[in-house]
Amino acid sequence: MAAGFVAWLVGGALPATAEPAIHLVERERIRLEIRLLTAETIEEAEGGFVLEVGESSPAELELRVLWPDPDVPRRLKLTAERALTAAGNVVRLASELQRPDGTVTARAKRDIAFYSDTSTALFEVARVGDQVLTLAIAGELTRETTYTARPVVGTPVHFQLDIEWVEQGDAVTLETNHLNTFVGQSVSYSFRLGEVGEAESLSVRLLPVRLLGNTVRIEVDVTGTLPDAERGVVMVSRQEQWLSTKGTTSTLSLASGEPPTGFRFVVTPRF
């Protein structure tokens, strides 16, 4: 491995050119229509009860249900929030059933996945003997496009990037970098070992695409050159998509041989 180490940083969060005058913003919302199948409610709602869930804003709903005793109302609390998964859009529902004195008698959870713009599901909230409190959930994914003259800046994201050299299976940390950007804007880090044209050089690009709750979707691009078996230089390129939670470490390796030799990038996001 060459002895010289040269690095340079390209921050996608600090563009040199002026921002456009008009920005297009697309927001997704999920509308959940709630119907009670096996109980009556004191509240009235024509067309059912509705929960509106935004990308980062959970929704709550409270009902008084006549169940299991039709003469004694109990309080039913429902919460819904978005979750980011590899499968796509998911809404996580949670319920809590309380007696009039506030004692919780039942809790339940249910995930509803959206493989298209609509989804339906049944949600069993509680069961007492042969009596079951069941909800019917009809969900619809909607998208709203708005225009604004102000720059749109996403949630700040901080990356800790550790660069390691792996030789014959043993890893040595070359350096640790701290990169700051925003959701929707990339940040890059490039470095070179040795002289231009005859040594290892790599560029790492990190793009936090989307943030939902405690999970961020990250696009990772790595390009550059590595030494080959004949002591020459070979071009390399690799792309990955990660789902990562706050403080969780993910790695991407560009190494060959057994034991492997090459680079390993260790990325830890915080937001």
C-alpha cells in the first residue's frame, strides 16, 4: 500500500450554485378509515372514523365503545405511524382498551403493508371469552404536490465515516470523518493513496433518501481504482441501498482474495 494519503471532501449539502426560484415538493399521506365490526360506539362519524398519517407525523384517535358490556362504555385509543421497511410503505397500528376507571385491559398491534395505493385489513383489538372486538381498516395512499419559492431543506443527517484498509483479513483504520448533510442531499468523500494514476483512489457518496421515524434509507455509491493481482490498477464501482436506524453501523467492502485485501467503509448515521 502506498504511503502517501491525500483526501478531499465534496459536500452535497452546500451547493455552490444558486437555488432555483421554484421548488416542487411531493408529500405522501396515508388515510385510514376505521370501522367497528363487532361493537357500537357512542361517537358518531358518517362514513367511518379516519386517521391521517403523514411521513413523519403519527395520528391518534380515541373512541368510546360499548364492548364487551353494551351498557358500559370503554375507551379505545388508536395510534398509527409510518414505518420504513424494505418491502415499502407500512403503517403500524397500536390499540389500547381501558375501563372507565382508566385500567388498561387489552393492548394490540397490527402492521398494514401497502403494495399498491390501497390496502385493507382486519385488526383484532381484544377478546373476552367468545366476544371479539374487531376493526376493519381501509387504507389509501395519497400524494400531494406543492410548489414553493423557498429552498427546501430536509432533516439534518450526520454521518460518521470510518475508512479501513484490510490486508490479508486484518483491518487498520486509516481515518475517521464526520460528514453533515440533509435528507434529499448527498455528501461525498474522496481520497487517494500514493501518486495519481498508480495508486488507490476512491470516492464515497452518501445520500439519505428518506427518513421515517428512527429509520433512514441511504443510497451509497463507491467508485475509484484498486491494485490488481499483477500490481496494476483496476477500476471499481459499487452501489448499494441501506435501511439504517440512528447509531446503527453499516459496512461496504471493496476487497478481493482470501483472506481479503482492500478497503472497508464503516458508516454510522445520526439524525
